[in-house]
Amino acid sequence: SGTTDRIKSLPFHTSENNRHETLFCLFSFLNAEVTITAPSMWTRPQIKEFKEKLMHDQDSVITVGRGEVLTLRVPTHQDGSHLFWEFATDHYDIGFGLYFEWKDMTMPASTETTETKEEQVEGEKQTEQGQCPLVHEIVPVSRRDSHEEVYAGSHQYPGQGVHLLKFDNSYSLWRPKVVYYRVYYTR
């Protein structure tokens, strides 16, 4: 269908909106020896103040196009122990989910084509032939009323890797969504 994915690697840059083949490498750790702490999530009502604080920082405001999924890639930091995030939108809701991509851990790739392959988006990687990074779902993608209050959360690093914050607007046929966000780590 018309869904496209974009990747944004923090603190670097946003890739262009490309149609591409997406590797689906989401596996759960049902029988693994890895313990992943559940995230803490909350909301707060100070949405106007939050958006006013961020609106002039071009690195803190993104537009997720209609029918699009935008992924923010946030690597773990050697001095950090927790990832924190906050976000809000103008006028309409957006889907949000959190995933963790493990460093140096791979699984066999299964490939599904969502669009014809024109160009692979930077940040999506296939490590070896037939292998892709192991990704764990922390928070399933769900629509959030982020136009009514600020959504926030934190997650303890489960190990070395990259947190993937997904902003999903794939359900919207007509409206792009403006997202105001902050992502940071603490010790």
C-alpha cells in the first residue's frame, strides 16, 4: 500500500522519504536469557509550554507525512543508563512505539516487500548475507492522544544497542503530523 518508512539517526540527520524494501526482523526473547525492564510511561498536561519551548529548535520538530512511519534511532550512550523521551503533536494523534536493536546480535532475516526497492534508507542495515540486527519490542505501536497532553517515558538500557522510537502515521490518508520531541539519557 502507500506506507513509507523514514529513519532519523540522532543526533545526525533525517533521510529523505524513500520507497524501499523493509526487513522485518522483530523477534521476541521468549526463551532468551536476557531480562528487559518494562518502561515507565506517563503524561502531563503542560502541552502548550512544551511545544513553545521546542518549536524554535529545528532538531526537535519533525513532520511525519501522511501514510508514513518515522523512526528515530537513538544509540545507547556509554555514560548513560536510561533513555528518556517526551513528545506532543499539533491537532491530531499519532502512533508511537519503542523498540531496542541489539549491538552485535543478529537473527536470520525474513524479507517482505512493502514497496518496490528504489533505494535502501540509511540506518536500515543487513549485517551479513541473510542476517539482520536482533530487535526487541519494548512498547507496541499504539495511537496516542499527543495533541491533548505531553507523552513521556523512560527505559533502562537493556545493553548496548540502539533504541528505535517509531512515530506511526500510516493510518492517516490526508494529514501529516507535526511532532515536537525531546530525547535524552541519564546515568
